Amino acid sequence: MKRLIAAALLLWAILPLSAQTVRLRLATTTSTQDSGLLPVLNAPFEKMTGITVDVIAVGTGAAITLGVKGDVDVLLVHDRKAEDKFVADGYGVNRRDVMHNDFILVGPADDPAGAASAGSAGAAFAKIAAARAAFVSRGDASGTYVKEMDVWGKAGLKPAGTWYKEAGQGMGAVLTMSGDLRAYTLSDRATWLSMKDKLSGLKVVFEGDPFLFNPYGVIAVNPQKYPKAKYMAAMQYIAWVTSVEGQKVIREYSIGGQQLFTPDAINQTP
Amino acid sequence: MRGPFGKALELLFTGDREVWFIAWTSLRISLSSSIIASVPGIALGVLVALRRFRGRRVVLAVLNALMSLPTVVVGLIVYSFISRSGPLGGLGILFTPAAIVVGQAVLGLPVVVSMTASSLSRLDPLFSEALTTLGARPGSILWMSVREARGPVLSSCLAAFGRVVGEVGVAMMLGGNIRGYTRTLTTAIALETSKGDFVLGLALGIILLAVALGVNGVLHSVVRHE
Amino acid sequence: MSERRKGAPLFALRDMQVDFGGHTVLCIERFSIAEGGITVLVGENGSGKTTLLRVLNGLIEPAAGTIEFRGMTRARPAVRAHSVMVHQSPLLFRGTVAQNVGYGLRIRRVPTAETERRAARALERVGLAGFEHRRASVLSGGEKQRVALARALVLETPVLLLDEPTANVDPDSRAVVEQVIAEAAATGVTVIMSTHAADIAYRLSDTIVRLEAGRVAPLAENVLKGAVESSDERFTRFRVAGRGGPVLLCPAQQGDFRVAVIPANELLLSVAPLASSARNQLRGWVTAIERVGALLRVTVDCGTQLRALVTQSAADEIRVAPGRELVVTFKASAVRLY
């Protein structure tokens, strides 16, 4: 008798492994997921359309790769150069601007390198390099890392030395590490806002330079390349995030009273 | 000062639906993959142990090597097959629980084969001869040998379960850590840890341990009739 | 698969060779076993007795040579159906005695009621009546061996191969096993067994085959069945069975002996009776002469067939030839009684 129950339980455990609803696969970045925006943004869409959005959060590089391989249906990432290449190479279609947040330089409360007084992001980085102050880098193919490299490039520097640590991890872990090491790091505002209460000893050291803008794009995977891609659902999703309602949800999303993202789509004129 | 144990208990007993669902997903997926790996695994293990064939040593060496592959690598290999741009892309199982089951079955299979083979090679070599002389066919010999070595064979299945329930490379690569769908305890732990919430990560780890202990306990009590 | 040839031996081996781990463990040029009776393989450990039994039962493949079973060459299915082997160590599997004994019948799809009946009978025969529900793992060595024997007997095959059936068995069980073997042979089952217990070999066997280092050694003993006629404090008189069977004088000993064994090289051949201390002198005539290595084996009929081993020159001196009348002389102490 015991064996029958065990066998029945086992069967029930194995069987429900396939889904019947339409599942739209969205590849996005870990920092986007960490910001907590997606459940809030996607819930009304799922209710309205009955489509389930499967969020696969990886680094920007991996998200683009998933798009190139056709394993997802729509991308939501923040790396304009990579996005443009993705479309130019024929893997993506119908790219739209969605929103932007910005990157900020966070660092130890006493700001040993004096980065707060810099006139631009590049200048702030240069001060850190000159002081050989500890700096933690994402060290992966993420949008944050790409932006960080762009700033170093603008400052005309190639960072190297024991003060410069490439972590190879997500934003949250890098922030925690910076807190522990009393180091500087470049972070997206959203992750910072959601974690700053836990990161004593760190503060926002530099912000506001338009160069630190972090714009997001949404792109559908090209159905000609991948006929099995859920193109119609992807277009519905793009419509939602760039719609008045969707943009409103984005604007109203906040952490601790602070708005994280600035919607961009509605400002575009056709 | 709320530690991970406290957090774990709190998550389980305040009925945090998401945590229960994640634990259930982990259990379901890893049980399925262990069973799917065990059935051919035991049969192959018996064959490797009892039949002398050329290249037997090679097979055993390959099995041992497979067991030391990082799970991410196994995940990558299976991904290249089931990706939409891969040969089996048409099946469309990537980023579903089924994909994790497949990947974990690949992880568990060499464990079952290798451990079953080693436990069966400790059976008296004349045992299968005694069965043959009584008229047993190869199928019956296989079954009787497994029955004789029942304890170690079960251990091999549990070892496979242990390997897969605690792995994260395959689950992440092939499941995508999709909330409410393919998020398992291990991928959730990886996520929370990367977000910096170490306490939650540890708490989920404790829950994972409890799940593994539970499975071990249940199976050992069911097959206790020696 | 050729048809069963009438009068074909049960097993016929030709140019057979069995190798293990690079060594040749069995090398037999020409050998056959007849249907019926008890054939006993004797020899030291490692002489190849077990290997030969396993080859006959089709459990191992020879590296070279052919084996015919009842005249058929590709006879594996027939061997499997008509013969069963009991290994030296019991090799029972987990479960009850009944499950073990009934295994062979169950896989032959014999109905449960009949399986139970036959198993009970087999267990009775080996003196383990009522043991059906005992767990095999808690039995003593002797009991386990008897269960293994019952497991084979229950199949009622015409051929039984037994490897050292009394080796791991306590003295009381030995008698039971011997009796079971004798009874089986009496019902027409061909028993081929190996042993290194000399008394069992001589008492039970109809034919003795001696193996030495993987080869069949030529017969070097005379094994004579009979019974003790009388015994006093000096000699025991043993009458050989058969018409005209001679009486052999043996050293005085007590016992119900049924077999007398005289080594072939203890027999002296002469033309005229010898004046010697030897107590046994028998007259007879030469019926066969065979070359065995460097020696000659001369068979002399003196009421029973006696074989003597002599050198060529010795044979020439007394002019051994078929039909020649000779005297066979041997000491009482040359005769061993079992």
C-alpha cells in the first residue's frame, strides 16, 4: 500500500512539467531585475493579455546572446551600441526607447580621492586612479561595466593595479563588496536605492553628468530569423511598455519614495 | 539579531507562498531527473559490472571524468542542443522545467552508473552463473543482481539526487531562473546572494538541506525491509 | 543443429582448451562422458575440475575446441534445458528458502501450486522439510548447500553437475547428500561431480576421471566394487563383484567396505607364480595392451579386469601379448578399501 502511494506521488510530481498558457520570454539584465520594476510593470500586461512573461535575468552580454540564438522573444537591455549592432545584424526588429535611469558613483563616506568635487564623470574617475583608491568593477559584459569602461575611456585611462578589482558578479554583490572594502564603484541608481540601507559606510559621491545616462531599449527578436519566436506577443509587450499606461507605471515606480526610472517612449514624436 | 535559521523557519511557517513554491519546484524537478537517470543508470551499471567487453576500462574512466565536470559546463552542452538555434530547438523545452530535468538527468546518470557498477562488482562473480544454470535469461539476471545489491543501488540513486538537488549551473543555464516557473532553491540562493542578501541565501540553503534530508529519510524507510 | 545420434555419448569434447587471464587452465584432446551413472572428477585444487564442469554446463566458452551434447554441436539451449549445475559455494539469493528453491520453476512458468509441491518434495529429499519460510541468509553453511542442491533437484533434469557437493557441508549432512546423489543416479539421472574426498569418489562413482594441471590423467588405479566376505585379526577378505570375481586379501580393518582400490603400478606381472611375501596372486590372460606415455598399460582378466603399468622392456621380457597367460601379484597392503 505504501508503495502505491509513493508511486502515485512520484507520477504526480513528474507530470505537470509542461505549460499551456502563452509564455513570452523576456531577456533582461540582472540590475533591471534587481530594481524590482519588472513584476510591477509586467503584472498589468499579464492580466490584460493572459500572456505570462518569463523573465530571464542575466548580464547584458548574455541577454544579447540569448537573442542572437533565438532562445528568447524580446530583449530589455541598456547598451545602445550592442542594441544597434543586434538590430543591424538582423537579429532584432522594432527597437524602441523605453526609459532611462542613471549611473552614479558611490564610494566611502569620507571620499579619500576627492571625487565629489570633480567636474565630470571622467574627471572623477581620474581622481580615483591618481589616488589609487580602491575601486570595484563589475568586470563582466553588463551594461554597467560597459558604461564604466566608457568613462575610463573618456578620461583616457586604462585602470590597472591592486586598487582596481574586477569582481565578475552582479550589481548587488559588487555593492556589498564595495561596502566591505570601503571602495568606489559605479552603480545604477535603482540597485543603489534598493540596497543603500544595508550599505552603511557608502554614499553617493558623484552624479548628474549626462554621460552617465543609462537608457533602456526594448527589441523584438526577428521572426524571419526565428519563426518560432513569439513575435506577436513580443510586439504586444513592446506596445505595453511604450504605452501611456505602461510609461505611467514606470514613472510611478519608486523605492523609499525615490523615483528610479524616467520614461522615454512617450516623449518621442512619430 | 535574526540569523539564517530564524529566517528559514520564518519563511516556512509564515507560509511564504513563493518560498514553498520554489522548494516544491526544486523537489519536483530533482526527483524527476533522479528517477529518469536511475532507470537506465542501474541497467547500464549492471551491464558494465557483469559483462566483460572491450573498452570496459575506458567506459569507467569516462564516467568518472563526467562526474567531475562543472555543472555549468554540462548546462552549456545541453543548451547547445536545445537552444532554438540548436539541433533539438524545435522541441522548445529550453527555459522550462523540462530542460532542467534533462540537464540534471545528464548530471545524475554517471553517478548512478558508476556507483551501481562498483557495488555490483562486489557480488560473487559466480552469482550470475548460478542464475544462468537455473535457466535465467539476461533480463532476469539483471533484476536478481539488482535485488541482491539493493542497498548500495538505492544509495547510488540517492547520491544522484544529492548531486542534482544542490546544483545551480544546469538549473540556471537551462531554466533561466524564471520567477514562478523555473526558479529553484539553488537558483534563488544564487540570485539572493548576488543581490547581497546573504541571510536569505543561507536561509534558503537550510531549507534545501531539509528537503534533501527529507527525501533521504523517506526512501530509507520505504526500502527498509531487508 | 544436428539430430541426436543414437548411442552418442552425453558429452564429447575434442581439442578443447580453456584460458583464463592468459593461462591455459584446461587442455583436453579427446574426452567423453556416457549417459547414466555417476562420473566423478578427482584432482588437486586448481587441476581444472570446476572449470570442466562449468564448460560442460555452457557457463564458460572454451578458447578452442568443440563440445557435443548428445551428438549435437550447437547445443547450448539443450544443455540449459536438460542439465543444471550446483556450484561449490551455495550462492543463494536474498529471500526465503522457498523463493530460492522455486526460482528455476518460476522462470519456467510452472504454476504456483505445482512449484510449491515440487519444492517441498525437494526439500524433504535433502532433509530440510519445513524450511520453506526460513530466510536464506540465516542458514548454516551445510543447510545453505543443501538448499542449493534442492534448488537444482527440483528441476528434475536428466543431468546434474555438482562441484564439491560435500565440501562445505557438516558431517551429518554429508551422508544425506551422498544418499541424494545415489538416489538420483538410481532413477536414471546422469551425475557428474567433482570432489577431493577420496572415499566419496570411490564409493559413489561408476567412472573416475583424474585431472592433473588441466589435463585428463591416464587411469592409474584399479577401482573394484564388491563387498567384505570375512575379516579376522590378520586379513580382511574382499570379494570383487561379478561372476568369478576374485577374493582380495587386504590388511585387517573394520568397516562396511564396498570398493577396493589397487594402484596399477603395484601389480607385478610374471609368467610363473612368484615366491614372495605378496599375499595376492591371481591367474589370468592379457586382454588389452595400451601405450601410456613411456609405459604400457596391460589389462589382465583374472575374474575381473586388472590393469598393470609396466615398462616396455619388462613387457618384452615376459613376452606380453593378447591372450598370453600371466600371473598378477600384489601385496595386501597395496589394496585400499573404502
